[in-house]
Amino acid sequence: MDDIGLKRALGDSLTPDEWYRILNRNVFFWPTIERLETMRNARAYRGKPHTIIVIDTLRLLRAHLSKVLLSPINSGATKPFPHPRGRDTFLPLGDYPYQERKRARGEANAIAEVAVIRAVPDIKEFVISVEERTASSVPIILYP
């Protein structure tokens, strides 16, 4: 993400600094393997090692439902082109227009990001597996 693209994409009179503060007060999760792989294969991340933590999403949502926000875009990306974003980019689960997004973008792209406000201090309760991956290697299983 860069400030030039971000300035073009921001609404609601937000500044790049304000957007970065919004992003930094959330913990982000990819909702699908496809979204994870898209990020891993992006030019900025391609070939770099990634530690991937697979979590039990249902249990996480049940435990943190009041702090869960959904986004229709990758809120931290402005390339290859900046998608519009503003104060309503992140919506609580009950307010998110899932059916509308599903009709417009398909089920796999109805939700781009899942965020939890502030922190997930009990994340270890939801971990299914942890692995390290690079583009050219077999995953290294770190847990279990």
C-alpha cells in the first residue's frame, strides 16, 4: 500500500494516517485459502516465507462475535488499483450485506477480510495447525 493510491481511494475525509490507525487496531484473517494464496503470490510477498496459522473460524466467531468486522476489500492493498474505502469498509457481522455481495461477486469473494477489533488474546484456543511455507518448498508443519 502506498499513500498515493490510498489518497485516491479514501472517502469520508480520511487521511492515510487515519486509515493506518484504523487498520492497526484490528487483527486480520483471510476468510478463504484462495485469498491467502493470492496474498502469498503477490509480487511483494512472493518467495518469502510465511507462517500460516489455521484457526477454527466458528469457535473464533462464537468467542469474539461482538468484536468481529467484515470487509468487502483487501483493506491493506492499493495495488494494482486502489478500491474505494472509508469508515463503512468494516462492518459488524449483522450489518454486512453478505447476500448482496454474494450475488455481485460470488460466494468466494463475498467477504475479503475478517477482522477482530483490538486483539485475540486467546488465539491459541482456536489454532488447528501452524505451518511455514515458501513458494518453492513443501510446507513445514510447526503444530501439531
